Amino acid sequence: MQRVTEAGTARMETFSDGVFAIAATLLVLEIGANVVSGRRLGDALLHDWPSYLAYVTSFLVIGIIWINHHHCVSLIARVDRTFLFINTVLLLTVAFLPYPTKLIADYLGNEGERSAAIAYAATLFLMAVVYNIWWRYARSGRRLIDEDVSDADLRAVDRAFNPGVPAYGLVLILALFSPLASIALTFALAAFYLPAAALFADR
């Protein structure tokens, strides 16, 4: 029988929030125009549009994951070692995201863009898979769920998680054929999910 801790979720959430914050902050370091002067600076700033696109997209993705993570943890009463391990793997993928974001910033529109887009999409797909495992483990048989949480609340979260893996699988497939389109779809997914808090409400 998996031993369940009595300390609740506070330490896990504090550690997770720190990783989310650091990963989001590191993204801005991937933006940087070459050192130029005068009118050439304006051209350099315009030329760096892939950096801006990669930054905004990845920041929104991390923001959405953090919002959903916060909501899900509010439904969880306790943690066990397996859940903490899954949470650590999830944070590993979040902390890794600045690297493929840098690849997109450097290679989108240039030779090597397909490989960069595949690396980026594969990271997001893996993140979606781990995130689903994270939630399904806590939710299965109400293993870690607070007894006051209704089944309707759990079904609402299920609905929000269900499209994740197929959607990012599509992004990964699209990256093989059109790197820019795959980034655009990732941005569209992020732009959709950010205001879609209603997905967490039972209907």
C-alpha cells in the first residue's frame, strides 16, 4: 500500500511554484538583438520576431500549466511518494522548455527550423503526457482527492485535460511539415486555454 503523507500539498505546491516562476523568467533571456547601432537597431528588432513569438507562446503555455496545476492541487488533500515523483518529472519538462524555445528563436525561418520545431513540439507533447498521468494518478479512485470535492468537479477537470495530448500530438505531426504552422497552432492553443477557465466548471 502506497504510504500517504499527512502534511498535505503545501511543500509540493511551493516547490512547484518556484520552478514555474524560474522557467517563465528564463524565457525572456532568449530574446536579444545583435549589438548594433543607429537605424540598424530597428532592423535587428524586427528581424528578431521569432524570439518574440517563441517567448510569448512559451510564457502562455507555462502560465496555463501553472493555473491548471494550482486549481488541481486545490482539489487534492494529500500526496504520496509516487505522486511527488510524477510532479517532479512534470516540473522537469517545464524547466526544460526554455531550451527548445531558444531553438525556435534562433532557427525559425532559417535552415534547421524543422528540427527546432520538432524539438519544441516534442517537449510540449511529453509535457502534456506527463501532466495527464499526474492528474489521472491523483484522481483515480479519488486516491488523493479531498473528500469534499464533488465528482462533478473532477469531471470538469477531466474535460479540460482530455484534449491536451491529442492537440500537442497534432502540433508534433505538423512540425514535420510546417514549422511555422506548428508554432502558430501552439500559440492558438495557448490563447484558447488561457481564458477558458470555464472548462473547469461543470456543465
